[in-house]
Amino acid sequence: VKDACIIGAGASGLTAAKALLDQGLSFDWFELGSGIGGNWRYGSWDRGQYGRSPAYASLHVDTSKERMAFADLPVPEGWPTYLHHSELLRYLEVYAERFRLLPHCTFRSEVTRVVPDAGDWLVTVRSRDDGSARTTRYRAVVVASGHHWKPIEPSWVGEFTGIRMHSSAYRTPDVFEGRRVLVVGIGNSGADIASEAVSHAASVSLSTRRGAHIIPRYILGRATDQWTGPGASRLPLPLQRAPYRVLLWLSRGRQRGSGVPVPPNRLLEEHPTVSQELLPLVRAGQIVVRPDVARLDGDRVVFVDGRSELVDLLVTATGYEICFPFLDRAVLEVRDNEVGLFRRVVHPEAPGLYFVGLIQPLGAIMPLAEAQAAWVARLVRGAPPPPREVMRASIERDRVALESRYVESRRHTIQVDYWPYLNEMRAAIREADHALGVAS
Ligand SMILES: Cc1cc2nc3c(=O)[nH]c(=O)nc-3n(C[C@H](O)[C@H](O)[C@H](O)COP(=O)(O)OP(=O)(O)OC[C@H]3O[C@@H](n4cnc5c(N)ncnc54)[C@H](O)[C@@H]3O)c2cc1C
Ligand SMILES: NC(=O)c1ccc[n+]([C@@H]2O[C@H](COP(=O)([O-])OP(=O)(O)OC[C@H]3O[C@@H](n4cnc5c(N)ncnc54)[C@H](OP(=O)(O)O)[C@@H]3O)[C@@H](O)[C@H]2O)c1
């Protein structure tokens, strides 16, 4: 029986494979598509039922290369601060080559079922080439299958006769040409897509049910996420917020009065919408901001303020559902994107089932996934997680903390703060090393 099975070869699966190798563990590793990179493999047509990577042609990440890189491999000198998706994929390819990961991965292989059995896990994998399936026993399973692939589609009253697409299906701006475009949702997808539509569409509107704090990519010439550090993140939120607010004011002016509603919750209490372009375009009247959609009426969309608009193309940039089709609900129930995991990694009721990358940081995911993977590898090696009651209590504390800090939304169920979470993971790794040292 091998030690583990890894599901997925996106950024999280890659760093999980490296961590298991570092700990001398045996594993199999399966990826649905034909190559590594997950979200960052632009236009990949071969992700089967999950559709393609949601990246669009112009996508640049919104976290700086310094914050996004794995600790084990800095982004090469001379690469831009905010990488294009093709550069990020290249970086992941270099990572895979450097640590000789590729020979361990079996591509075009979909994990279809993961079932607990007598203290181990039975994993069924189907080949996408010949449809054959086989089931293998592992001591542990590391789920790194991503959480940005299954679109959330709002259901509104009425029929829409124009073209409708989710942001995950958007690729190139030719689709906007000459059309009246309405984008729903003011997350990063909505902000990027509405801004890009402006140079092509006949008109662009953006519907939001409560607004968002719009954060520029740069503050006084420096990448925004580099204004924070491990020290500042230890301060209480109001003390972190005050200087941040001043910096934002200096770099982008006041949002109030710009046309983009300021949400009722404060800065650092929602996932940030990072956009250099959105506020200027709204101020210039090139994007009209609308409230929530009330209903659809043929070629019109009616908003909750009673106004309506003729729309040719409706883009729902309404986010993603967390979903693990290979796991039975009796093993893990995900309700409204809530997943009850200890430190966002360990299933307290299912020993040996671990998750990497199932977080939504205020900041970049990859270095946090790298730290999670290093911890998971130690758990697979035999470092014990805390007793079940301790894990359950911690999960409940996390849930209450999120509920009291963030506005209620399916996008804020797996939120973490970059530095505190990284520190928590590093402490967990130290604890696990200590336990392994004591045991051996
Ligand atoms: C448009 C967009 C922009 C983003 N920008 C940023 C950013 O700027 N900064 C940032 O930190 N994060 C960003 N993210 C978040 C992004 O999801 C992460 O950066 C990162 O790609 C997550 O990697 P992952 O490996 O966890 O998931 P994925 O990249 O989704 O990879 C999961 C892999 O698992 C495979 N898989 C899934 N199910 C199975 C199965 N059953 N069997 C076998 N294989 C399977 C998939 O094919 C895929 O290759 C963005 C997300 C989106 C959608
Ligand atoms: N350039 C980049 O790096 C980039 C670009 C795109 C995406 N991303 C990342 O990709 C991830 C997904 O981003 P996303 O923007 O696609 O999704 P998201 O962050 O989940 O945002 C979804 C948006 O849609 C709204 N919404 C959801 N359901 C709705 C409904 N029924 N009616 C009206 N509005 C609704 C949400 O409003 P509420 O807040 O009210 O729920 C929110 O404004 C994030 O991690 C993001 O940072 C990054």
C-alpha cells in the first residue's frame, strides 16, 4: 500500500508532490488534463466535465510575484511584478522540472471515487484515453483539485433572450464587439472583464448587490500586497486598517462619490477587488454601475431600483462553488461553500484525508499551499494531528471568527489572512517535526 494519492496537478498538487518526495513518501498522482498548471493552463480543452481553465487571454495575476512564488523557487529576476498567466504557467513548469516532479504524475486520469476502507482509502481512477478504471488502496489522500472551476450561476425570475455566459467561459474581447454588455458581480473577474469590455462594447454596465472596496495594484509605485508584512499583520484589524486607508486615499482618491458603491463592511472584511482601471472607467462614465438584478425580461434586464437596460451579452462573474464530485457526502459535506476542516487542511472525522490549496487568502495562495503541503507530508509520515475534539473546537472557532468578520457570502467561507496563516502553518510544521523526532 503506497503512502498517498494526490489528486490534481495545479500549483497545489505540484507543491504537494514535492513535499511528499521531500519526506521520502511513496505516492501516485493523477491529473485529469494533459499537462500541469490547472487554472493557469490557458485554453486547455481537456479538463473534461470541469471545462477549461477559467483564465482569459489578458489575465494578469493580482498578487505580486514576491508574494506568490513558492519559498523553494523565487520568480526569476527581470520577470514583471504581476505575472501574465503564461508566465505563471512557465514558472510552474520550471518548478516541476527543477524538482523532477513530472515523472511521478499520470495525466489524462480522472479520480472518480475516493472511499474510506478499513483505515485506508480506496481511490478509483478512470483513464480518459481508453475509459478503463482501476481502484487502488492508499494510506492517505491529498486533495488538490482546485476550487475555481464550477461556476455559480444565479437564477433570476424571467427569461433572457440575449447571450449569457459565466466569467469562466470568457476568453477574448472580440465577444464584446458592438454589443451592450452587462457584467454581474464585482469580484476580480467582474472588474477585469468589465474594464476590458470598455474598448470593444457599445456600452458596459456592472451590477453589484453591495459594492466592493476597490484596491489598486500599486500604491505609490509599489505592489499593494508588499505594503503588509508579518509584523503589521499581528496588529488588531483597526490598526492595520488605518494606515491602509490613508495609502489607498493617496493612491486612488476617495471611492465614495466615484460611482462604485462602498460596501457596508470595512476594508479587510471582504476579499479585495484589485483593479487599477475600474474606478477611473466608472468616474469617466465608461462603465455604468447598477444595483442587483431583479429580473430578466427578454432583451432587458431589470434592476432592483426599477430601472432597466437593453442587454446583448450578460456575463455572470458570480464566482465558484466548492465541490468534490469524487467524495461521497457522507465523507465530506460542503454546504454553501462551507467546508469543516482543521486549519483548512485536515478532515477531523476522516483520518488520512487532506486538502491543499482550499483557501481564499487576503493575498496569494501558492506559498500557503506550499506550507500546507509540507505539513500534510509530515502528517502522512505519522505526525499525529490533535485529538478530534480539539480539531472540532478549532473549526468552530474559525467559523465564528469568519462569520463575525466578513459579510455573509459564499466567497468568504475559506478566507485566511496571508501572514497569520503562513505562521500558523509554519508552527504546525515545527510541531509535526518535533513529534516525528520524538517518535523516531
Ligand atoms: C481568474 C482567476 C484568477 C486568479 N488569480 C489569482 C491570483 O492572482 N493570485 C492567487 O494567489 N490566486 C489566484 N487565483 C486562484 C487560483 O485558483 C490559484 O492561484 C491556484 O491556481 C490554485 O491552484 P490549485 O492547484 O489549488 O487549483 P487548480 O489550478 O484548479 O488545479 C487543480 C487541478 O486538479 C485537477 N483535477 C480536478 N479534479 C480532478 C480529478 N477528479 N482527478 C484528477 N485531477 C483533477 C484539475 O484538472 C487541475 O489541473 C485565481 C483564480 C482565477 C479563477
Ligand atoms: N486578475 C486576477 O488575478 C483575478 C481575476 C479574476 C479572478 N481572480 C480570483 O479568482 C477568484 C474568483 O473571483 P471571481 O471574481 O470570479 O469570484 P468572487 O470573488 O466569488 O466574486 C463573485 C462576485 O459575484 C457576486 N455574486 C455572487 N453571486 C451573486 C448573485 N447571485 N447575484 C449578484 N451577485 C452575485 C459576489 O457578490 P457578494 O460579494 O455580494 O457575494 C461577488 O461580487 C478569486 O480568488 C479572485 O481573486 C483573480
